[in-house]
Amino acid sequence: MIDSNAPARLLDDGEPPSFEVERRDGASPFVIICDHAGRRLPGALGSLGLSPEDLDRHIAWDIGARGVALGLAAELDAFVVCQRYSRLVIDCNRELGHPDSIAASSERTPIPGNQQIAPAQAAARAREIFEPYHEQIRGELDRRQAAHRPAILIAVHSFTPVFLEVARPWDAGVLFNRDARIAEPLLRLLRADGDLVVGCNEPYAVTDTSDYSVNHHGAARELPHVEIEIRQDLIAGETGQLAWARRLARLLPLAAAGL
């Protein structure tokens, strides 16, 4: 059921904020973020007109990414912030106003609750979901800069094994735009780590107009950064999430050693 008269305020007092943070005092230089960690919907938006089955799919969240991000943070003793609400409410990895910021459809699925959004409703989603999440990241990076502590930004994502009926051959992808200080050595290390098929800017590529987080918090500050994509069937359960967290915890310090 969609509430077409949703109030300007999106979250009520009983709903959690848009982010969860762990290891605020982590000693690691790595700062881990997970833009699409959750699939929660604010009560004011109902189900956005979608079925429970659709809300379980990759269109609503990055399946398994939260478990990898939290596990990686635990392995490295690193600060981590995860976004709780579905990307269908507002995509925290897209610039505000981008066509995919509040998507009218995803893959071939229309999102009824995102059709003809009123400006006040879009502003509430930005104000209560997007902005607090990014303020947490910004505040942590500001704090480290003031304390003269290093920061290396790691964005954890996941991708569906099949998109628009096309199977994807990669186990993981290493994504970057202009700054490959972490990406290139991590790519080499992952490709040498067993029989993995690892894409370079596959299945997605970071551009100036696509991804928001690594561009805004990493590139704009000239911090080393990388976006990591893992295929969802490999991390749908806790065993796979832990295995990938441990793999990345082993390889990321090696990739950063030359900085």
C-alpha cells in the first residue's frame, strides 16, 4: 500500500537513523562504507507498491555486502558505516537529482511508489536518508584529517549474477575512476588469489556522473580509494561473507603498502 500523502517528515520517532556505525575508534587507516547495505523502508512509504519478493531482490539492496563490510571492519579494526534503508528510497551512491537517485524503475521492475514524487517528498528522502549517512562519512574523514591520521576509503558493494538475462562471469570487480593507487595493486592481488575471475571496472565503472561516494569522499579529498563489487551468490550467506571479509582483510594492507 502506498501512502500518496506521505508527510514532509519521512522517518518517525520509532524508526532508526539512516546509518549504523561500528568501531568508531578503530585503529586501522581503512574507512569502510556500504552504500546499499540495507533494504529497510520507512513506514510512511509503505512497500513502495512492491511485493515482498521484489524487496528481497538485488533491486532493493546489495545482497551480502553489509556482512562483508562488517566482517572486514572486524578483521582490520576499521571504522565502518552502513546505510540501512533501501536504495529504492533514495540511492546514496548517486548525486541528488541524478535520474537513478529515486529510481522510477530498476532493471525491468517499475517502482510504483517512486512515480511522480513531489519535491517535498524527494527533499525529505534526501534530508533524512542521504544527508545523514554522508555526514557520518564526512565527519569521520574530517576527524582523521584534524588528527593527522591517514584514511583509505573502501566502498563495499555486490552485484547480481544475472542482469537482464545476461550472466556475468566475474567473481568480483575492482572499480575506480582516475585514482588507481589502491585499485591496481588490489586487482593484481585478487587475480593471483586462487581461481578468481576479477573484472577491472566490471561489471560497472566509476565515472564522474555515476558513483557518488568514492568520488565525493575519496577523489575530492585526494584520498586513496576503491570500490569493490562481489557477486551476490558468493556472499549470500554468512560463510561466504566471512570468507570474502578475510580475503580482503589479507589483501588490502598489501595493496596499500606502497602508498
